[in-house]
Amino acid sequence: MNFDDTEDEAKFRAEAVAFLEKNLEKKDAGAGRADRSRDDFLTRAKAWQKTKAAGGFAQITWPKAIGGRGGTPIQQVIWNQEESKFDAPTSPFAIGLGMCVPTVIAFGSDEHKQRFVPKALVGDEIWCQLFSEPAAGSDVAGLKTKAVKDGDDWVINGQKVWTTGAQFSDYGIVLTRTDPDVPKHKGLTMFIVNMKDPGVEVRPIHQASGGREFNEVYFTDVRIPDSDRLGDPGQGWKVALVTLMNERLAVGGSPGPDWKEIMGYARDAGTMSDGAFRAKLADWYVAAQGYKLTKFRSQTALSKGETPGPENSIGKVITANHLQDICNSAVEMQDHYGIISDRDKAPAEAIFQESLMWAPGLRIAGGTDEILKNIIAERVLGLPQDVRVDKDKAFSEM
């Protein structure tokens, strides 16, 4: 395992840092998660995306022919790491450019690529991913949203939930059930959907953290032309796996306060002498170093042109749980001042309250702790798979 950049990687990192320093401010270590409800957030995000595209940093691994840089996966990782250190409003495009549009590139027609890729790349259009449902979260293949063929169109009816960014998205990729008489993984089909269609209703969900990032989405007789199908009918699970595989490049950045932030806060609060706290701090530090080395292993694989494996699931299990534990400890440390969650009144304290409210969602979004632990157990450690009694049953019989 090599922890150092190669000569070419170091040159690219320096170029990326110079571009970021020219166009953005460094992230404030005491700042909370970006306030996506601010009126100017989307405007700033689109402006930054356009700037990135002009500089050749919008999608580094994409071919030059479709507007990318034609770079390597490790260059994308390096960019993600460095950009995360700056006040970059990237969230509206993370899912679209990281997961949705790559799926369109892989399974869409030439017309799809010409129509959608350039506008997404420069931030003119935003995408969302419509997979989870009220009864199909961890078990996505158990979804019930139906698509029925009607001439040259498909008619979609159903509900999705926890759809990030749906309220400001222009397009989405939606996974539907087109054949209920086969096992659940075999009867799915994916489509491109226009989120401005009158049959699409988006209802933002007010979160405990105060944000409104997630949404319920209802489909009522939404007609989608067969030409906007991604992959063959019944092959939606295969397409969905390609979508989820694209998450593997997102190995940089931090979801919120880590051991360094709470150690600094404890020093200011005068509680560093507490033995129980110091023991916790040591545990957080050791786990963070282990995760750091795991990320280095993934980066080394990428630099050799290899594909990182399922061990990347370890990262979210560690960071999401530690975020919750760290923030809970910080709020307890504040005693009755822990009720202050206003960033304007108590910026140093409020970052922990805000992140504490967000942490449980992070343990669910993108795969629950339980699902990720199963992946680690089965695909990394080689343990026996869970018993699946529904494997060969038609979905309509379940």
C-alpha cells in the first residue's frame, strides 16, 4: 500500500488546489452542514458547477467527447478530497452526476447522451434517483411502483420516498415493477422521468435537523415513452446495480464533526481531564485512523486501474455511527447549554446539535447499517448468506 501521491497525482492535486483557492473560500471548521433552504443556495451551486465545468473539473473520469476531462478514477478521488476542504455548494449535483447521468451514459441512446449529458455537466439541469419506497428501503427489489405498457408508452403509478433533491430536480431515473409474475429482482425496469410532468407530485419532508433535503414523490398516470427506457424490460435490477456502483468514487470528505472538532471543543470547555471522555476520544481516533487506511487501500486500487471492492461499505458504517456518538457526547458535555441549536447564537455548540439530528438519517440513507454489515460479512469476510425464502417466488405471490 502506497500512501503517497505519484508524481502525476501530486501534479494534479496541486492543479486542483490552485483552482479551488482561486474560486472558493476554505470551509469554516465550525460551520454546520450547508443550509440548502437558503434562497441563494441553488444559485450558488449552479454557478459553481458551471465554473467547475469551464475549468475541466466537473466530471474528471468522463470522456472528453461528452465534456469530461478523460482523467483517471484516482484523479476524481483527489478532486473530491480537496474540494471537500472548501465551501463548495455541490450537493444538488452529487446524485445526478455521480449516479444518475452515468447510468444514462451506460444504458441510454446516443440521443439521450446528446440531450442530457451537456446540460447536467454545466449545472443547467439537476437529477434525482427514485428507488426507495415506504415498504422497499433496504430491500429495494421489493418495490411496488408499477409501469404498464400502453402502446408506445409506459404508464407509471406509485410512490417513492427519501428522494434527495427531488424538489429542485428537472429529471430523475425511476425504478419500477413491470412484471409482477416473476421473482422480485427479475421484474424491474428503469426509466428516465421528467420531474416537471403534471403527474409527478413532490412533497418535501421536514427533518428533525431542520432541513428539507428528502421528499416523497407520487406518480399518477405518468406517461413515459418507451424510448426513455434504460436497459431492457425486466433488466432494471442490473441497471440499478450499475447506478449504485458509481458511489464507489465518493471516498473523500467528511459527514460532520470528527474527533478533532470535539477534542478542540473539550479543551475550550475544560473537560479534557475527564477519564471517560479521554477513553472515548482514543476510540474515535483509532477508528478514524483505521478508516483512513481503508480509504488508502481503495485509492491504491484505483491508482492501479483496479475497482475497489465491497470493503468500501465499512466507511459509512464507521463514520455515520461515530458522527452520532461524537455529537451526542458533545451535547451531553454542554449540560443545559445543549438546548441551544441556533448557529447565530452559539456556532460552536450548534454544529453538534445539527449533526446529531442528521446522523440517524445518515445511518439509513445509501444503505442501512444492517445491510452494509451484511455486505461486509458476506462479501468481505466470506460468511454464509442470509436465508432468502422469497428467492424463487413470483412477486405477485408474496
